[in-house]
Amino acid sequence: MDELDLLKQDWKRQEKNLPRVKADEICQMMHKKSTSIVKWIFIISIAEFVFWLGLESLSFFENSHNVIQQLGIETFYRITLIINYAMIVIFIGLFFRNYKRISTDDNVKVLMKNIITTRKTVKAYVWFNVIGFGISFIVVSVITINQVLENQSIEAKLIGYVILFFILVILILILFGFYRLLYGILTRRLYKNYKILKKIDSSD
């Protein structure tokens, strides 16, 4: 076997390795991008928590506590506040756990599993906030309408409830749109990484 044949065989061996090398590079890239995305989800959730906490402090500063006392919903308000902040802290912890898992695991199948888990966590977080807001808004609004329209006819109260319903729908759509914009872009990018990893994994 001459030198030319040896070179040809060596080239063929390298050619076989090229797809695998390329796939490994893509996996590393997807791992890095996914880690960055989940890190941003974690950072945004903390920023959101600080924002709502600051807003709550401002509302108290503006004597909204007097309104709560007048409506007689102090207990409901406190319980809702505790549950809301407790759940946000829990979700922040879950986001941090997802970030640590994705940043440390380099196995393709494990990475794919963690991406799906992160997307489910984000969806659960969004739905918790939207549903929680809806319930709180309904309870407070119904109590307010019953007190303000206490001596009014049933028709007047029904009109109040209809207006309440339309306001609730609009506010929920705005809130859902806000969360979809805030987290939706990141989760869509994360799912795009998942599809690329799935394609690589199925081709092995």
C-alpha cells in the first residue's frame, strides 16, 4: 500500500467523524444557550418579585389599608398576600433548581428533560398568577359592589356584575399578554433548542 492510499484511508476516517463532531458542537451550543435562557427566567422572576413587593409597599403608603378595613377584607387580604408571596418564592426556588440542573448536566437526554421541566414550571407559574389574580379580583369586586349597591335593586347589582365580568376579562387578557411577552419569548427559544437536540438525538 503506497502513501497515497494511506492518505485516502485517513481522510475517509476523518470524514466519518465529521458529523459526530458537528453534532457535539451543536449540543454544546444548545446547552450554553439553554443555560443562559433559564438563568434569565430566574433573574426575571426575582425582579418581578421585587416589583410586586415594591408596589405593595407603595399601596400601603397611600393608605389603601383604610379601604381594606372599610371593605372588611383584612383577613382575606392577608391570607392572599401570604399565599401569593410564598408561592412566588417557591417558584423562584424551582427556577433556580432548573438553572442549576441545566447548567451542570451535559447529557443530551437529561438536558432535553430539564428543558421540558423548565417550560412546565414557567407555564404553572403564569397560570398561578393569572388564576390567583382572577380569584382575588372577583372576591374584592363582589364585596365592593354589594356594599356600594346595598340599597339598590337587583337589576342594578346585575349590571354591576356584568361590568365586573367584562373588566375581569380585559384585565386577565392584559395580564396573560404581559406574562406571555415576559416569559413566552424565552420559553419559545428554549423549546426551539429542545427540538434541535431531539433531532440530533434521534439521528444517533
